[in-house]
Amino acid sequence: MRIGVLTSGGDCPGLNAVIRSIVHRGVVDHGDEIIGFEDGWRGLLDGAYRELTIDSVSGILAQGGTILGSTRVQPQSLRDGVPRAKELCESLGLDGVIPIGGEGTLKAARLLSDAGLPIVGVPKTIDNDIASTDVTFGFDTAVSVATEALDRLKTTAESHQRIMVVEVMGRHTGWIALNSGMAAGAHAIVVPERPFDISKLTEVVQERFDRGKKFAIVVVAEGAKPEPDTMPWEEGTIDMYGHERFTGVATQLSRELEHRTGKEARPVILGHVQRGGTPTAYDRVLATRFGWHAVEAVHKGAFGHITALHGTDISLVPLAEAVSELKTVPADRYAEAETVI
Ligand code: F6P
């Protein structure tokens, strides 16, 4: 068989592990030919691709980023994008296309699948917000990076008796904030799912200092917002892909906490550090398993699905279901984290 693969959207540790796994399973076990499209959907639209051989994926398992490159270009937002993609797939004689991506990529994959392309998606995002899989690869790595940063920030915060407000990624959901905050024993965790109460947050921090503690760590997801009209707040802007660009929740929150408590506060924005570098063992294994099962799905003709983790098993979920909603932090999970405070 001839199978195309591409990586689209924000990159994520583990992408190379999926690509490698697709090539190994496809080429070695099935005798397939694997075509790698460059820079996400752009490669499929412009005909920018190369053959992926066993040699070309040698040594990439532990590498961060993606050897194929990635962009946020979506076929449906370009004129004739969907028919162009279809035409190229047909002219290349592809038996299957495996797009590896997050919410936006899987929505595009669904459109292409509905247009008749033989698609099997692989979900990825450090944000862990794809509802139809228990976990996405990249999440474990991002949580580990954030946890290490939080551990390190504690010592410098304590030396200077400061409040550290640490911003982690998470546009719509607070999974990284929740898990890294729990792992590092943060004193407050702020997520986008519930607007924060600045008075309560101030109390939590103040109460620590009143008890003689010398520092406080607040973890906040980048998409978090205060309850309306409770503190000065600058909204973000919308970028060229329709995504909100935040104006720095950590900066705004630390300024307000400093003002309200009289304690020195510092914002720390972890940003893309969470997405870079080598994936954890967990993410390598999950990514490898997703790649293996995506190739199997193509061979079975199970198009219009994504690979998903349920418990310890990998299964296939219809694309329509995969993009229907985001997986947000439920109230009971947040309650467990609040006990940490
Ligand atoms: O979707 C993953 C994500 O890491 C978000 O948490 C974050 O808002 C966004 O990507 C940042 O993307 P970019 O690389 O375009 O700045």
C-alpha cells in the first residue's frame, strides 16, 4: 500500500515516534511505501513530499519536534483546498492518509474524510483536550517539564519570600495546570474551565504568609480568566488562524496579587519550553502504539477514524465523535486538586 503521513498544528513531543512507528510497521511488516508530506496540510496541498524510508527515520524516536515540519494551515480555509488535497492524493495513488494533529487538524481531517479521502487520524496535543482518547502523547512530557520548573521555582521563591505565578499552556483546558500543580504541590491552581475568584485566590496566598510560610506558588493555565469585573483585565487578541493570543495571565495575575497582598510577586511564563525536547518514555510508547494502530486501520480500510487510548487499550473512534467536543477538567478532578492547596 501507499500511505501518506503529515504532522499539523502546534508540534508536540512524540510526533517523531509516531512517524517512525508508521514507517516501521508499514515498510518492514507490510511492505508499504510511506510518503511524508512537509509542513502539515501545506505539503498535501502544494505537493511537497518525500518518501520515508527506514533509514530516514533512524534515530528519531527520542527527538522532539517533527522531521516533517508543521504549520497551522487548514485545507478548508484555502480556496479549493479540499478538492486540491483530494486530487493530489488520487494522483499519488494513496491508499491511506494519516494526519497527526490536534483539534483543528482533526476537524480538517473530518472534512477531507467526508469528501472521500481515506483518512485515519492520530490525535496529538500537549493540552490533552481531545475528548475521545483518555490521553494524548506530549501531555506527559509537558507535565513533567512544568513540574520540574515548579519544583525549581519553589527554592528561589522561598529565598525571596515571593509569590510565583507560573503560566502553563492550555488555551481551553487546564489539564497541564492541574497535573503539574498537583505533582509539585502548588498552593493554587487556576484553570480556564472556571473563571477565578481573585478575592479567594488572594486569601489563599495571604493565609500562607500569615501562617509563617515564606512563599506561594500559583499555577495558571494561559486561557484562564477572572470572574467578570473583579480586577483590571486585558483581553487577548485573535491571530491569523482565529486563535486567541493571550496577553499574559501570569503577568496580570501577579500584578494584582502583589497589589492585594503587599508581597512581591513574579510572573513566569513557561511557554513553548513545554513543547520542546525529548518525549518521556510514556509519550514514546503511546505515540509508537498510535502509529502502529493507524497503519493497521489503513490496512483494514477503517477510514474516518482516529486512534484512541481507552484504559490500556488502543481503539478506533469515528472522526465525527473525536471532534465533537473538548475534554475539559471536570469539577471533581478540580476538587481533588483544591485539597492540595
Ligand atoms: O495546542 C497546543 C498549544 O500548545 C496551546 O496550549 C497553545 O496555546 C498553543 O499551542 C500555542 O501555539 P503556537 O505554537 O502557535 O504559539
